[in-house]
Amino acid sequence: MTALGDTEWRRIAGFRVVMSWQQDGYAPPLGTGPGLRARLAGVAGVLLIITGAATIGFAVAAQQHAPQPIPAAAGATGPGRIHGPSLWRSVPVSVDIPAIGVDSRLLRLGVNSDGTIQVPSLTTSADLAAWLSYSATPGEIGVSIIEGHVDSLQGPAVFFRLGALRPGDAVDVTLADGVTAVFRVTGVREYLKSDFRAKAIYGAADYAALRLITCGGAFDYATGHYLSSTVVFALLASARRDDG
């Protein structure tokens, strides 16, 4: 994906802006000549490919609903004036979120030959989270993006309990260089996809930011899509090297 032309948006991660829906597993090609508003909408579409539709999965059929963020967990979307530590670029290999029982190898999402974004399969990869390889690596200055399905036809998926996180919870991301980046959640929020705050979520950051994203809110039986997205905001607190 190509970077957005606006300087303030260049560190969204250099994504080429295309819309995507889960029905066919791939994003459709980018149209020609989009304006800034259309591009921002495209960013929200692309980066919500995992948070699109899980069809009518286990959670709906069994009336088992994923935890949703509570107002008290909204917290902050950034660190304020405290920029904190950062790490050298290193590809993430796994994510561990003890508070909600997540321990997942990380897929790497890239682009297809036609410029569309690859997406994890609901049938084979619903239990795995994915890092968008054109975002910052976790711990690097900028916004790093990790997404996961909330559910599938087989049952709750990797980020089923994402909405249960609270400010202060830890998110550990192990990197290829052997370092574990330790993030602390600053806020957990739910956004309607019809009013998605793309700039707040994917905009440039001068600190090491992490966003965790999955489906949220009500399920629309007519379209097979969730109407909202659950977004966890976190920042790098520390790092450790797990030798041996």
C-alpha cells in the first residue's frame, strides 16, 4: 500500500489504501483517484479486514457474546507528554496477553501481486493473531497493528476476550531478535464502523504505540458483519531479553 500523501499521515505505516471485506478473503483492488476522505475510509476498511465479518459464528449461534469494553476502561489513546522507551526494528513472532489467556504465534500480513491486502483465513487461522507487516514493528517508534478474529463457525477466536482488557494490563510481544517488548494498555474502546476514528487509531505517533483490533458491538444478521470494532491502545513500557 502506498503512503498517504498528507505528511501527518505518512507514518500510518505506508499502507496502500484499499477497502476490504471478509467474504472472499481478500481486499478488492484500489480504485483510481481517491480523495483524502476516501483514503481515510479505505484505511479503516483495510485495517478492519479481520474485524469485518466472521459470518454467523459460534458466539452468535450459541448466544455466547464476547466481552465488550466498559466506559471505565476507555482510558487514554496515547501517553500524553511522556514518550517513553523504544526499540530497534525487529519483526514480531508471537503475542502473549495473560489477562485474557492469549498466547499466539503471529502471522504476517502482506500484499498480493495485485496490491490487495492478504487476510488470515477464518477456517484455518481464526486462532492466530496477525501483525500488519507495513506497520511499525512492536516497540519501534510509530503505530504497530495486531489484529485477530473475535469468533468463527468453530467457536471463539483468538481475540474473543479482547474487550475484557483494562488499562494497566500487559501485552508481551516477542521479537525475532530475542527481545520481548512489554506494552501496557492505556485504553480500550469500541468504535462504530460507520464512524470509525481512523486518524486516532492509525495516525502518526512519536512514541512506540500498539493497537490491538477485533470485531465488537452488535452483530448484523442481514449482512453477516459486526457493526463495531474493539480497539485496545497500548504503549511500550519496557523490554526484556529472554536468554536460554
